[in-house]
Amino acid sequence: MKVSKEQKTSLFAWLQRLVGAGIIVTAIPAGINLFAMGVIPDKYLYIIAPLYAAVAGVVLWQLMRRSKAVWRGVLFMVIGMVMITVNIAVYKSGHSVNSFLNAVQPPQVNYVEYTVIAKKNRSVVLDSARSVGMVGADTLRDKAAKALAGVTPAAQSSYDSLMALTEQLNTGAVELASIRTANMGVLQENYREFYDSVATLATYKVRDDNRQAAPKTDVTKPFVLYISGIDTYGDVGEVSRSDVNMLAVINPAKRTMLLVNTPRDYYVQLHGVAGVPDKLTHAGIYGIDMSRQTLGDLYGVEIPYYVRLNFTSLVKMVDVVGDITVDSDYAFHSFQAGKNTLDSKRTLEFARERYSFSDGDRQRGRNQQKVIEAIVAKMSEPRNLTRYNAILSTLQSSLQTNMSQETIASLIKMQLNDFKGWRVESMSVDGVGATRQTYSMGAMPLYVMIPDGASVERAKGQIGEYLQS
């Protein structure tokens, strides 16, 4: 069937109107998202919005009028399709930003998981067990007791410490023990014989209403951020020990950041807890706020914000932003002393190793600081602006923070405003290895690091300098 010239003209006009409608339909949600995400600096919006409106107006007018010049109609259809593609990309970008800001917020309701254990060599079942022990000092003890009653009818009794409870289970004074699941890692590391001798019969969760809301802070002024991390795979939101404990002292106006590493075995007084000190890593068992406030007490500074990192997932960022360069203090494995260019696999190896160094965990902390510095520097490069969707997607699964969405958006907006690089400085506090009793394990002596007062005071002084506007 032969198509007439009039029919071809009519079809072409219809396609032009279709493209024009596509521009309008996609521009509206894209524009709403562009303004709503709140991360684009105003100076760019004041240029982009009127320029886009002017171009769109010309293109729409050309698409809607009947032009005898076919080439002109084709040209503006191509421009129109490019504009539709840009509109869709802007909409997706806005959606990515909103998804990221929502995903990294802590849940509105927080739950702590408990594990019910029994000795493997005893035939104990939940329904017929006669006795179950708990740690009496647990801040959620009463709530846990109510929840435990729904798991087993066994009579409940409380003991002073985790160690006291494990001994009661060993001797048969109780048939079951109910402890925080996070404490299973403590037992695995420090009391392996006991850990291997027990079996998990059940788990249950208890609602924790003690989470503290982040204060409203002006992030254009210097502030302190607690970085807490695990270096193994797992849910970043789980209550657990923290293997990485850093303070980031951030001065946004000067684009400077001080990273202060505190060893996981540091022997510190837990915030609000009298009596025997504990390892810093054990503070995480009692929640992220306990770790944050304990470090605040140690350094005499207010720490309003925290970020929980899954370090193993975070290094995937290297796949997105490109290989990073770190300066290694020592030659070990495949790394040379001095400059090393690392992909994500080697970044993880570099960040996790501690057995190759005489000062073990302290050097691992310094290496992790180097990795964070390198990733921050790489992300600050203007060329990575085109990769921000992938960057946000990677970060989304790697961190959780109590910073509000508005606060995070303000920081992103500030960075996009001028793309200034950040100057990052690192330091670590020191100490001396010793064996001491701890709050979490009671009378059982554990390896700890006694803080070196001079290094702590130096850190306090550095923190104070960075907090000056």
C-alpha cells in the first residue's frame, strides 16, 4: 500500500507532537525531584532552570509548528529526545538521592537480639527446661525477661556478669542461659572452650527505646563524627562489637578533617557505668550510643553524630571511583613500603591485616585511616560527579547514620558548591598491653590496652584545634 505525501506529513507532525508531549511529561517530575533533593547549590539552579525553560520553549514551539523544512523538524525531534533522556536521568538521580538518604537512617524502632543457649552434652529442651539464667546488669533485663517467658517456661534467675552466668551454666546450676547475641562474639574470642561447648536453642528480640535522637547542629561549623565499623560481612545495623573506632573532626568551612583512631582494646570506663572499665570494642554490645558517649568521655568532647560502617562493603567503593593510592608504613604481603595503588580486593587486604605488624591492631587502625583518606580524596574529584548514582548505591548498603536527611543534603550541597578538596590528617592514641578484668566478662582477665595519658592529651589538643572555626 502506497503512503501519500499528506499521510507522511501527518505522521511526521504526530511524531513531533509526541516528542513535545514527552518533554513536558518528563520535565515536570524531573524538575520537582531536582529541587526537592536539596543537594544542588542554588547558584547552579538559578542558571539551569531558566536556561532549560528557554531551550524547552524553543524546542516545543518548533515541534508544534508546521515547518516545510523537514531537516529542521528532524533536528528538533532529536533535540527533544535528548531532553527527554536528560529529564529521565535527572528524575532517576533524584530518586537515587532520596533512596540513599532514607536507607542510611537508623530504623524508627530498634531491636536487640538475644540467644538462648544450653550445653551440648546435656539433653535440654526449651519446653521442659527448669531454669534459665540472665545477666542482671543488662539495661534491657526486664524487657528481656518478659520476652524470654514466651520462649521457655523455665524459672529465671539473674547473675552479676556474663562470666558468672557462663560458670552457672557450666556447673549445671542453670540449664539454659539467655544472653545478648552480640556477646556470643565476645565469648568466641575470649572463652573459646565455652563457646564451642554450647548450642543455640532459640533467639528472640527485645525492643530498645533508649536510642537518642541526634541534636540539631549547624554543619557549616566544625563538628565531631564517630565512625564505628565492622570489618566482616554482616548487617551494618546489627548491635555488635566495633572493630573500627574513629573520630572524624570535621571543619566544613576549611575543608579539613582529623581522623583519630582509638584501638579496639582500649581500657575505658563505659559511659554511665560505675566500677570496672571495659574494652572499647565491648561498648558496642550495649548500643552505638554507648560507644559514642564513651569516646566523648575519653576525649572530653561532644560527639553529636555517628556513622556505622561495614568496612568490607565500603571498600567496594574503590570499584566505583577507581583505584586508590595509599602510603604504607611497612612492606608486608604484596605491599611495599611507600606508595601503593590498590583495587578493591587489595584495599580490603590492606585494611584488614594486623598480624604482620608488631603493634597489630594499632597499625591496622592507621591503615584503615589511610584507606578512608584515599576514598574521600577520590570521591572529591570532579570527574566522579558522573558516578554519583553508583556511589550512593554503594554507600547505601555500607553505612548507617543518625544524621538527618537535611544535614546530609547540606553537606553534599556544600561540596558540590565548589568541589574543593579535603585536607585529611590522621593520628592514633597509644597505650600499653596488659591483662585486666572487664565489665563485660567479670572476673575473667582479658587482654586490654591501658591508655597512654600523654597520647590522649595530644589527641584532645588536636581535636580542640580542628574545632576552632
